Amino acid sequence: MFLALWVTAGLLCCAYTSPVTKTVSQKVELSPSLRTKRNTRIIEECILMGLEEGTYYYKSRGTGDVCGVYLVSQPDEAIQVSFDYLNVDCDTDGLVSFVDGWELGGEVFPSEMDAPLEGRFHEFCGKLKKKEFMSTGNAALIQYRIPTRGNGFKITVKYTKNPSPCNILVDNVSGVYTLRNHGRRSNCSITAIFPASVSLLQLAVGINGAIVPNRAVETGVLSRCQKRGARDYVQIGGGHGLDTSSMEVEDSVCGLDSNPRIPTSHIFCGMTTVRMVSSGLTDNSITVAITQLSDLDIMPTLMCELPL
């Protein structure tokens, strides 16, 4: 695996703004760390988040710092990154890596528990004319360390439709999101990179025939499903990093409810996560509303311990 970028979530100020729903599309405001030259934008900051579609160029100043470009698109999009040009000296320990997902503070999204790391990290150096990568979700990362002054790369970023989004990274202040397993054995998650309120809008998890009308009786929202031994359930919680295997869980729910009326969860953690675990025995889906917590007077339902 490439070098972990030891930066805090607070450094990743959101230059990208996603809409509340998937059906609305907004343009991303360019970061001040980018300046335009002949239709190619030049990357000048070491840590950069949020790029609109286009072509970008980086030229090393010879510092040898480990840097990263964090990409995030709409929930129902994947990210295509084409390396149109690359010149990185391998003999001076220069290295570039494309990551399917994000790596932050030594933790990755999606976590290894939900998406194996094999095939998600691609490292290379030397001279390349063309190399293309595609993410499986709406998050991708370009990490690089280029000590040789004048070396660099040029990339083209495109966002393409993803018909079956599974792991969604949220960087906007609010939104409504749906996860489905389409009958597959897979774990899917929504992770917001901020403390957030989570409201359950629809739940169909662990019930046979739940996706087909009039085939199942609504059970309401059932709590503590994981502790009861259910094979399909949804965890609501948070943590200080991207790794969902170490998240603190407020509750694990399952059942069938088309209009849940349970209290909203207020997660006071650096990251907020809704994680759906699916055995493949049932068609599961969940819809949630996520809103960034800005009112300090709200009583938290889960507060993560401060990191040491």
C-alpha cells in the first residue's frame, strides 16, 4: 500500500458542494489553489479536495512531500481518472498512486471489512503516456510523492453514472440517500465526514418479499438486530476515522417500515456512518436523511470519546 496521508479531517475543507438529492446537479466552485492556463488547471496545494470535471497538471517544486488530491462526486456517480502524461523518477523514490476510495490517517473508505483492498491501490512511476482508472464508488484519491523538481503528471477527471452505488462518501451539509443490496451478499455504507443527524425515512432489511408490494407485513423498526443474531441489519453510529470496523454503534436496526417514526439520531463524532450488512438472502434497502450538526444545543444520542 502507498504511504498513508497523516492529515486530519479538518484539513479537508469542502471545495465541492453536493446537492440535497441525487436529481439536482451543481457545478463545483474551483479551489483558489487552482489557476487556469490554456484550459489545463494547475494543482498548487499539497492537500486538495473537490475537483470539477476537467484536465489538471502538477509540476513538482522538488520538496518530496507526500500529497493527495481527494475526489468525491455525486452519490450515483463513479470517478474516471486518466493519466494523460506522467514523468516521475523512480530512482529518487518518486511514486504516484490511484486509490479506489479514500485513505486518511492510515484508514481507508470503504473499509477493508466491506471492500477488499486487493485491486484498489495502483502504484506507478517512470514515464507513461496513458493510464486510466475507474472507481467503484463516488470517492477516489490520487496520492503522490515527487522529489525531483520539474517531474509531474497531467490527469483528466470525469464523472460517470453508477447504476448500483454501494458505498457513498458525503461531504455536503445535508442530503437524502438510499442504499440497496439488489439481493447480493454485500455490505454498503454512507459515511459523512462531519458530525450529523440521521433520520430514518424508509427501511426494508432482513424481510423476505420486502421489496415486492403486498408480499410482506410491516414489522416496524426493530432494534438491536445484530445482538439478536440477525444476518441482515443496519448500523447507525460514528467514529474519528474512515474505518467502519472501529466505529461506535448507537443501534443496529432491521425490519420493514415504509414510514418510520423513530427519533432522529444525533451523532457527535468526527465521522457519521450508516452501514447496511446484507447476507444475500433478502433484498435490502434503506433511505436516510443526513444533516450536518451545527446546533450545539442538540442533545447527542451518541458522542464519541476524544482520541488520545
